[in-house]
Amino acid sequence: MQKSYWIWPFVDSIVGALEQAYEQRDDQDLRDGAAMFGRLYDADLIARDHWPNVLDKLGAPRETRPLAEARLDEALARAGR
């Protein structure tokens, strides 16, 4: 269970950030910096530079049994069968 209902957003902070962004909408240096930062997370760049390492660390896929089958085997083992 994610329990996402446990988190309450700070609405005043969200509104404040949106108002600040709106007030700075004409700041070209800020816009250029945001665009440059966003290009660091280009999907093709991430796939090329980062995913191969992640996939290597994950290794070959493992075969798994359905959970119900595994639990049945455990229950039978406990019952001595």
C-alpha cells in the first residue's frame, strides 16, 4: 500500500512557487538556464549514457514462479508433504 493519503501538500508553498514563477516569466536568463538544465535530461541522452549501466547492474532476467505456487510449496513443506 502506498499510503499516499498520509501526505498533505503545503498549498501555500505551491501557490507561492507558482506566483514566483509567474512574476519571473520575462526573465530571459532564468528561462535560458531552465532550458539548458532540461536538456541534461533529454530522453535519448539518458537512454544512451545512463541506461546501459543500469541494465548491466540488473543482469540477466531471473525466472520466477507465481507467488501462489511458491506459497503452496511452502505450506506443503511445513505440513510434511
